[in-house]
Amino acid sequence: MDKLVSTELSSTNEESSKDLVSILIPARNEEERIGDCIESVLRNADAYIEILVLNDNSDDSTAEIVRRFFLDGHNVTLIEGTELPVGWIGKHWACHQLSQYARGDYLVFIDADTLLAPDTIQSSIQKAKCNNSDLLTLMPRREKKWVFEYLMYPFIDWAIFCWLPMSIAHRSHNSYLSATFGQFMLFKKTAYELIGGHQLIRNNRLDDFELGRNIKRNGLRWNLVDGSHMVKALPYHGNFEAIHGIARSIFPSLNYRISFLLGFSIALINLAYLPIGTLLYGTIIGEIGRNSLIISVTSIVIMALTWMIMSIRFGHGIRWLPMYPLSIVFIVGVAIFSFVATLLNVGQWKKRGIPSGEIKM
């Protein structure tokens, strides 16, 4: 996976990068984070960047914090969101409203709990132009505070880093060979409008992934870049919120199919525990074939090595390396929780219900 490189803009590049860029931030009850988010964006700002923040009917001081930036003379515009229409998920409606106000040739959607390193916007625009990307998304670094985050985040990064064939994914129009991250999505405005934007996916839980898939379905160019050193996602507010935040996407990402969930769970459990169990059985019982021993040891070494490389690259720390079997079984449990929540239609996020998809075999 390519890594986004911060670059000094030459005069030639400056002349070629004068397109207006709209930074679009939906915010609902984000008083603890929105200030830091905007400050990080301002460190990227120049005359060709507009920053739009939509207050999505917050009942805290989110709007006041955003308004303070405008009063201090910064190029930050506060938009008061309208009531959520029937059939829309809240964040999707907020992003749709933002897109209607945006004047930029490029639209950059980021979450309110996201921090950007200086030069992230400029480097991303240059990368998108170099690759002629209709959508460029950055894989973020996820900050961890809670035990459940330490268990879930390494698995998510490992699954994408090790199992998504990037060279094939970037060339292929197969929509499922993609992963898009809502923490940073940079669209050509024309491409965003062509695919129907958030309006087309207004009741789909997987807004970021589905937007990337729609780019590919329309024959447009999708590009995923490692931005772990430039985009930081802040921790959740607790263990339960972390589980709920991840669970709301897992079963939908399996296309609401029970067979996919079973296959996903069985494959992961076998991958993590069958080699270890085989070695333990051979050690205790004293009977293990040479081939079984070689396969088991090789499997464990490959798993540990890929997990270690991923942990170093995405800042998880190798001290958690021995915990990868626990991480895998934990994520399987969260996937089952995601299925049950979908089955009972009890999904909720930020005090709003989330529509469930049709469960299939």
C-alpha cells in the first residue's frame, strides 16, 4: 500500500493546484473534539480551502465552539442542519447538506473526531491529481484508549493491510475490492455528483465503503493510500461505544448474509487457533505428524509476522502481538453482536435509530 508523502509545493505545482477545496465536517454533539479537529484543518488551510461545519442538531456547545472560530477571523463557516427526513441516516443527511453548500472543485469529507497533520490536504490533492483519482481515501491511524479498542483496531488494520490486494484493487472495477474510510475521503466534485453522493446511499449504514464501491461501479478511479502518519482518529468515549461503533458496520459489510458471517467466523477461528491447538495437542499427547508440525509452525510464524509488520506500520505496538488470537475471537464476537442487533433492529447511533438491511442466507 502506498504511503502518502508530505511534499513541498513547487511554484509549478502551486499553479496547478489552485482548485478550490471544500473541507466538509458533519458534527453532532462533538463539543469535546470539534475544536481540535478544526484547528488541525486550519493548519492545512490556505486561500484555496473553505471549511464548512454542519451542526447536526446538537444539544451541546458544538455550534458555539465552531462559531467562535468564525468570530476570530478564520475561514470557518457554520451551517445549521435541518431536521432529519424520513428514510435518511443522520450523518448521511448532514454530509448531503454540506455538499449542497460546497463550492469546491474537490470535496474532502472528514469526521469531527479526526485530526489532520499539516500539509495533509495539499499532499492529498497532489496525489489525487497525479493518479487522476476520482476518490482518494486515506487509511487513518486509530488512537486507542480503551481495552476493546486495543483488541479491535489491530485486527481491522491487519485485515485490510494483509488481505486486500492493493495493486489489483486499484486496477479492478470490482466494487468489493475496495475499502474507504470516512475519516478522510477526497472526491472530485463531479465524480461525487455523478455517483449520486450521499443521497443515493441515504439509508445504507456503510456510507464510506458504499461510496467507494459506487465510484468503482461507475467505472471511476478509486485510490486507497496509507495516511496513518497524517490522519488520526480519536478514541471513542468508552468500551461500549467502541463496540457499538464497530459493530454497526460489521454485519452490513458482510452484505447482511448469515452464510458470510458463518464463513468469516469459522475461517478466522481456524486461522488463529487450529495451528496453536495442533501444537498443544502434539505437546501434551505426544503425537503429531511431521507435516502437521511444519504446517502449524509455518502458519503461526506467518500470522505473527504479518501482525507484527502491521502493528509497526500503524502504530499499535508489538507488545500486543501475543494477543492476536484473542483479538480475532473478540472481533468474531463483535460480528455476532452486530448480527443480533440487526436481527432485533435495535441499532442506534448518537441517539438516533439506524435502519437495518434485509438479512439473507
